Amino acid sequence: MRHHALAAAILSSIQTAYAEGDVTLQTIKVRADRPSTIDSVVIVENVLAQNRTLGGMLEQVSGVQSSAFGPNSGAPVIRSLSGSRVQILEDGQSILGMNALSGDINIPFDPLFARSVTVNKSSDSVRFGGNAIGGSVDVDSGIISRTMESKEKDLELVLRKGFNDADAQGLRMNFNDGKRFSTNLQMSFQKIGHYDIPGNSKASACNSQLFPANGGVNTFLADSCQKEARIQQVYNKASQPFIDQFMTENPDWAEGDFSFYTNNPTSVWQRKTYVNPANPAYVPGTPSMTQNKINRDVTPDYHKKLGNSYASNAHFAVGSTYFFDRGYVAVSLDSKESEYGVPGFSMENKPFGSNYDEGLPVGVVIKQDRYALEANLPEPVPYIESAQLRVSRLNNTSGERLGAAKANDYQFDTNQAEFLLAHRRAGPLSGLLGLSYKAREITGAGPQLYLPDASTLSRALFVKESLDFDWATVDAGLRHEKVEHEIHQSTFKTSRNASNATLEDKAFSLNSYSLGASARLGQLFGAKMRYSSSQRAPDVNELYASNPHYSIMTQEEGNQKLKAERARNTELTGLFGNGGFTLSATGYAMKYQNYLYLGHSGAQMANRLPLKYWKQTDTTVRGFEVDASQVIQLGSYGRLDLSAFADLVKNKADNPDKLRAHNDGAYLPNMPTNRYGANVLWENKGWKARLSSTWYDKQKYLGKSVSEEVPLDGYTMVNFQLSREILLPDSPFAGIEVFVSGSNLLDEDARPHNSPLKYIAPLPGRAFQLGLNVRL
């Protein structure tokens, strides 16, 4: 494809920010499976050591935050959307599993050797289906060589020592014959016993704001803080001046402490007069009843050490590519295992008055095996520029543990296939036609099941076309998709509170389309616009879930009468570039029809979990993102890259009914707060130094769970990394890189507002990591 002036103008006006990775926004990169250059695409290179989770790697991209379900589980949250609304892929194939349905299940991810992550912040439903209604995240694993490597052999050894951070070891190899075969091998391990924190694991609000000034108990806060909070009415023995003599002599007649006291100096019982002695504890004017505020921890409030925060990850992968005269075919095997604790709460969320010392912590065990085939054939027939095939089999088992005992295991077996045909460019017109197939089987085992056994079948046809002129680019896309859910026989039983009497199979027919345009406005300015209409089918948890779902602290009840979501998104971007300075500003509005959310019923179950039902309402998501950067050449002192960003998102119900307004409010809880970040990168003769700072503001748009959500203080996260690359031309080592990195340098009590665990599990405190990368 020829590079037009417009593409060059847009490319020159896009910033490079350095955060949890090198971030190149809006990179113009034409591929057969993604021809459009108008989407809000971000490519994050994996060059930093501070990546614990996939969400953590991306959280300093404007508009993207991490779900932060403790330090060991973090999914990308794009413009307040996550879970089944953000498609997670590896090498172009979906790896959505239990991680989309349950927040404590982490996305299997190799923080050492993943090459890069491509984030599309716009609706990507035309390309990747309804689960990309809020965007997509595609991890380039580095397992497959898509072009012949430049060296015949390449070996990289990684050693990292963490201080309040994970220890890590890894090996990556490539060997090839320079012509036909290229094989990659990866192994990596990460482990940590626990994370230290600046103060207490539970926020100060868990003690100071449990009992509002206007009376009662903030039950939402109490449940989130894992607290037993009650108000008892206690008789005040000092409120009455005399002790009732008859009751003193006949205590069996008493109905409580109040029976032994009276305002009268004498009492008559059965025609006998009793002289009542004075009450020595009497205080005139005191009320007859006082309040006893009970505030007990259901789970421990740890100090300086975050309990149950251990983690262990292992990854092994091998991929081999055969290159022929026109194209390649590649196969790969990828195996990941994780075991970690979910800090802050016990799955045994016991009733009032229980012995909480017997509560057992929650652990998560994940094992994922992925088998994939990828083939690319340029110009297979006339008028076709390329044909591409991707096939994969994903076996994922995600389980929760209650102490050492199994609470549940869910097996996700997914078969996927995608075939893409990119037609040859005809003047300014280019595009592709795609066919997609995905079959998923869910099987559960264990005593704490909240999902039935089910299968989901998705089939889709889509087309994307682009007109590329010297002064403007226009694109359009259309997708038709069928989604079918089938219930299987199993031991799963719905609760007595379930809205579903008998579980039924469901089918949805979805249509999505998108339109986009970009234009160069003079030498310094550019503009982009995108409109999309996307649909998403309810997933199995939204349709069929029932029983306690402790990982989200909810008795979750599905509703199989739910309709498909429809999102109509409008996005406008202004661009400016002059010399080394670039500026990008984006505003967007996403209007959802039948937006799915968990609505509070107003009731609590015997185990104190709130009873919530999946419901629908119209909702609008609005926000903006601003990115700016400046490149400064320092001559013999190297190069300095300065960048900054700001973002804000609001997720608000349109005209909520009285029940929604009373129980859930206009805004949903756990929404991302606005942020302001700055980053500095200095490079010179093998030296690299990065420093980033992000301020997370106090949330102003608060949700409810009957009681109003309590906002926590804002905080600033400061991270750095310093590295030195040493080239050794006359040795067997191609190069050695040593580095030191630090995170949360201010040792802040950092509690992301969008984290469900914000009241009981802060982010890790100040941490450092020393590393050595050796290339042979």
C-alpha cells in the first residue's frame, strides 16, 4: 500500500507516551485483518519490568485502567467497560473465559516475553463480535514468527529479583535455517510470597463512615469492608431514679434490664406496697435508651502486610513457522498456570454473630492450554491480495479454593476458526471479507456453583472497506452474527430467589456496523470521526447465574428474558502536530439501549451478601481523553521525550426508574475516576531512564448499593526504571541489559475507585526490582 500524505500527517501528530510500556498511539499499520487507520488504536510495547497483569501493563494508556481485583488479577477497563464487553485476544484469537465472568479470575498473561499489546478503544464489534462492543485488546505473544528472523540463533535469559515485587526467571529462544523454518521457545516463572502495604489493609472509611451522621448503618460500605456493623438499642440504667424492689425480689418476672428500674419511689404489687431504694447510678436527664454500635471485622485488617496475596505463575510455549515462496503456515502450543490468593475477604461470608476466626481465605487456580494454527497466503488467486486462516483450541480451567478445599472449578473448552480474504486494491479502495466461528463448552464442578453447564455457538460474517485518498480516508464495516446458548444437564440448582423457573436455551441475531473518516486540515491539523452501531448478546452469567458468587460479594441471579445490548457510539478526535510537539484530544458518547447491569433488590441474604439481579436500562457513557508529547533533541546528551495525558469517563443511566434510582443510583459503583499523568523518557548511548506520575482523583460520580458509595481519597502513583545496555562485540554475548525499576515510590495508600476490593485491599506499597537480560 502506498503511504498518502494524510497518513503521514496523522502519524506525525500522534504522541509516544511511556508508562507500563512504550505506547505508540494511532500507529498507522495496514494489515489484512485490520485495514482501517481511523480507530483509536494503541500499540503498547512490552519493555518495562513493572507489568504484573495485563490490565496493569495498559493502565497508563489514556482511557484504559486496570480492574485491580487485588495485586494478582487485573483486566483492562476501557472507558468504564470490561468483562464481556472488552474482547481479550492472543495472536488474534479470543482468550475470554472465566476472566470475563468473574473479576477475581486473572487473564493468563506472560509479562516477560509478550511482545506487545494492541488496544482498540473504539467499539470493535464489526471485527471481533459483540464481546468487543467496548473495544478489544490483542496480545502479540511472540510465539510465532511471521517473518524470517534476522539472526539464525537468538537466546535471551531474564533474571529478576523483586523487593515487594515478584522474582522472575525466563528463557526465550529462536532458531531457524534462514530460509524455511523458524521456531520459538519460551519459558518463564514469577513468584512472590506476599505484598507489603503502607498501612492497614482496610480503608479508614471502614471505621469512620460505617455509621452515617443521619443515623443507621451504611450496609454497602459494611459489606464491602467485610464488617459486621449493627446498632443495638441498650437500656440506660442511669435514666431512672429508683430500683424496683418487687423485681429485685422476683427477678423471674423481669423482661429485661428496664424492668428493674422505675421513676416511682414506691410500687404496689398484689396489694402490697414496696419501697423502692434510690438508684445510685441515676443521672438526671439522660435518655432511657442508648445505642451500642457494633463494628467487628469479618476478615482480618492486616497491617503493613497484605494477607493472602501470594502468587505463582508458570508459562511454557513453543511455536514453529514454515515459510514457503508465497506466505507461511505456523503452529504453536502455549501452556500457562497460575495460583494466587485473593486478598481481603473470605468466601465464608458468615452471618451476624458467627465465629469469624474460622473464615477461610479464597485462592484461585488457573490452567490454560492453547493450540493454534495460523496461515497466510499472499495473492492466492486473481483479485485477492491475501488469504489468512486462524484456528485454535483453548482449554481453560479456572477454580476457586476455600482454604485447601475446592469451592468450584469451571472448565472452558473453546474451538475457534477465522478465515480472512483481503481483496486487491482498486484505486483508493481496499478491504476484507471475514468468516468467524466459535464454539465454547462450560462445565462446572464443586459445591459452590453459580453457573450451569452450557455451550455457546457463535457464527459471523463481516466485511470492512476503506477508501484512502491523499487528503482523506473513509472506512465502513458490517457484521452479522448469530449467538446460541444451550443448557446442559448437570448438578447445578438455582436458588429459591432465582428469577428463572426453568433454564432455557437462548438464541440471538446480532447486526453491527461502523463508519469512520479522517482528514488533513492544513499542515498542522487533522481530524477523525467514527460512528458505530453495535450489538452484544447476554452471556451465560447474565442469563443463568444463580446462588452466591463470593468473588464479587453478591448473590448473583441471572434473567433469561434479557435482550441484546445495542450501543450507538460517536467519537471525535482533533489532532495537532508541529515539529516535535503533538496533541490529540478525543471526545466520545456511547448511548446504550438495554445496558446490562447487576441491580440491587434491596434485600440481603442470610450470609450478608446483597441479593442482585441482572437487569437492563438505557445508559450513556461519555468522556474525553487528551494526549500530548514533546520530543527534545539534546545533541550529545541524547534525546528527551515528554508526554502527558488526562481522561474522564461517566457511565450514567438515562431516566432510571424509581427502583434503580433508589437502590443503585444513576451511576454504577466501581467506575473509573479521572486521571492526569505525565511521563519522561531519556535515552543516550545505551542508557534509558523513565519516570512516570499519575494522579487519580477522588471519585465525584458515585453509585449506590441501597446505601451510597463512599469515595476514597485520590492518590499519586510514581514509577521509574533505569537501564543500561552493554554491547559486547568480541564475546559470545550479543548484549547485556541491567536495570532497576521502582513502583509506587511515594508509598501511597492507593485504592483505585474501580476496584471491587478498594476498601479491603490497597495496591502494593513501594516496590523495587533488579533485573538482568542476557542475549546470546
